[in-house]
Amino acid sequence: MDLFQLIVSFILFANIVLAIFTVFREKRDIAATWAWLLVLVLIPVLGFIIYLFLGRKISKNQIFDIQSQEAIGVPQLVEAQKKLIDEDNFDLPESRYVDKTMEMVNLFLESSAAVLTKGNQVDILDDGKLKFEQLIKDIDTAQDHVHLTYYIFRADKIGRKLLHALEKRAEQGVKVKILYDPLGAKVLGNDFFDRLTQLGGKAEPFFGSPFLLLNLRLNYRNHRKIVIIDGKIGYTGGFNVGDDYLGEYEKMGYWRDTHLRIEGNGVLQLQTRFLMDWNASVKKHKMNYDLNYFPVAPLKGSTDLQIVSSGPDSELQAIKKGFLKMISMAKNTVYIQTPYFVPDESVIETLEVALLSGIDVKLMIPNKPDHPFIYRATLYYAAELVKKGGEVYIYDNGFLHSKTIMIDGEISSVGTANFDIRSFKLNFEVNTFIYDRKLTKKLEKLFFEDRENSYLLTVDMIDNFSLWESFKQKASRLLSPVL
């Protein structure tokens, strides 16, 4: 064996030893452990660079920095609501699932400090042009503050139009704060927010350096979309800021998404989330509790809801547990829309139990990828669901980005979280869990309207996948815990 072969052998051996040490030194589930081990062993040296940016968990100190922001009165509200429930003095939402609803309320109180708010007015926005038209109209009425969080913020036509509306309010003395994700807003120029900041507004990157190559927490993205106007009007859901969300990118076509406009005390929960994220991200200009941020509103409508957050700052995976709870309590139907369907074992088993129990499970996914690896894994798991007796519809009228789940026409969820491992464990997400028959029925109606623009994935179609397509799906599935 010559010297070169000896050096290569030593590097490969050292790589395997270091890979084992690196992966097993941090607590993570078995699937993610083996997936990262596969990456580190099969891609020597380069795999460690990938792991440095994408595989490292947040340290306890970094978690504490986020959790310390909770000292703005949230624990007191949670404890007060728990006490009302314990004393049986809590008026639960109207539902056939009174006991089960109480269990859901308790689940989110414990796992996400999510207080139930009653009597909200909630409107569903399923078209990007209408969403931004209404949003800008509401921003134009702002008197005290506008707070925004978006994962993607583009410097295109709608991005500049929204920024211009914010600049106008800042010029009138309205306090404007924007929290953006460095990866999702990577195409923004360095001077994009200059005029806004000159007018007194603030724009900050979430949880790390705006310079991506210096950000060793690259894998932990703020996928939340939140807008709060004067503490009275809130927006949350799937739409980001970009012309593609208006259906103006030829490659993606019409963009089908679901967003909520909320009036009522549910907005205060969005405000709490924004304050916590802002204070965890910025070194200067931290926000203090201000009564103007939390105006108590009279009952505006009939929708009772909880704003539930999850992310790598907690191992409880509150949104995923909410999905599991909904599926397990369904009596007749489970309808899911998601652009990415890469579930972990617990979600797969819960859906399988529902199917074996005679529950009608319908899933809708897009017909095209915006992330090829994730889309191939989605097709793999969608095919598995079909084989187990579920119905899978492929949306064929553009791109489906809607993230909704509805059970039995009773309870629903709309938010930023996909049905995938990344949303469950790695991304910072926010979902609205809704206890309202009328609103859930409206979401179901949208599902069936979308079904008219979809085709059914059949066993015959799955059996006719080419060998190359089947290989891509299975290979992507192997990497699904780290996608």
C-alpha cells in the first residue's frame, strides 16, 4: 500500500469514527440519527461542513434566550385558564367533542402556553391578490403600530408595494417593526429597508446573522407569517410576500394558499408570539410590555381559537401533537392539505389507525415541486397512504401551498406548519386551531372545490412509476428526517 492509499484509508477511518461520535453525542430520534450518519459517512469531510450548518441542535443557552422572553404575563394567563377548567367554570366551544375539546385546550395550554380566546371574527383568505389588497387596506388604517413576521420577503412588485404602505404609516408616526428570516429574505438588497428605518421603522433578521455563511443556525428557520395592526387585527397562514404568491410566476402558476384575518382577542396571542420572537432575535431595540400592544377587544364574532407555536426551542412539538390529537378523535372524516407530506412514524401510525377504524382520510398535495427532494419524499409517503386505503388528490391548477386540516366538519387548523418533519421539529411555526363548525365547513368547502381541480392518485399510477422515479422517491425518503 503506497503513502497516498494509506492517507486516504486513514481519512476514511477517521471520518467514520468522527461521524459516529458527532451524531450520537446529541439526543435526537433514531431516524434523524441514522440519516445524519449516512450523510457524514457517504460524503466524507464535506458532510461535516453540511452538518455544521444544518445538523447542530440549538444549545441550551440559545433555547433559554428564547424562552426567557416569556416573562410578559403569559404564564399567569395560562394558569388562570387552567384554574377555570379545573373548577369546571370554563365555557367550552360548542362541539360534539366537549370532553375532547377540553383535552385539546389543555394540550395546548401545557405544550405551547396557548390560551383559548373566544368570540373572534375570522375571515378566510384563499387568494393572494385579495389577501394583500385587504392587508394593505388594513395597514393604511394603522394608528399606533404594525408588526410583521414573514419567512419570505421579496423585493418584487408586491414586496415594494407592501413596503411603501409601511413607509407611509411610519412617516405618520406609526411604529413599524419587520422581522424577516435571513434565508427566506436572502434576495433583498442591503438598502431595501433603508427608507423605512430613516422614518423610524425597524427591520431585523430573525435569530441570527443576516449573512448566511456566518449563520451556524441555518437549519432553524422562522417559517411563521404574522401581521398585527394596532393589536386589533391579525393575519396568519401560508402566504409569504412575493409575486409568486399572487400567481405571477409562470413556473408555479396559480398559487393556492390559505390565510386568516382575525379580529378579537386571538390577535393578542399573535402579538405575544411576535414580541417573543423579536426579543429573542435583536440585541438592540428590544420591546417591553405596552398596553397599546394588548388592547382587550369585545367579542367580534363566533370563532373560538388557540394560537399554537412550536419550534426547536421546545421538544414538545405542540403543533404535531395537535394534529395527532385531531386525527385520533375524528369520528368520520379527516381532510388534509399540505404542499409537503413527509410524516414521522407517529403521524403515519395515527393515520393508519384512523383508516383501519373506517375514518375517511383524504390528503391533497401539489402536482409539482418547489423543492425536488421534499416533493419526491412526499410522493413516496402519499403512495403509502393510498396503499393503506387513504385517498390522495394531486392539485392540478397551479401550486398548492395551503396548510389545513379539518375533522368531521367540527374542528380545523390553518397555519404555517406543513405535514413534515422539518415543520414539526426544525422550523419555528404558528398554527391557529379553530373550534367553529361554520368556519370548518367553509374550509371543507374550499377543499372540495380544490378537488374539482385535482386528480386522484391511484394504485395503478403508483405501480406504473418508472424505476428511476421510484428510486428518487425511496432515496429522498431515506433523507426525509434531515430534509
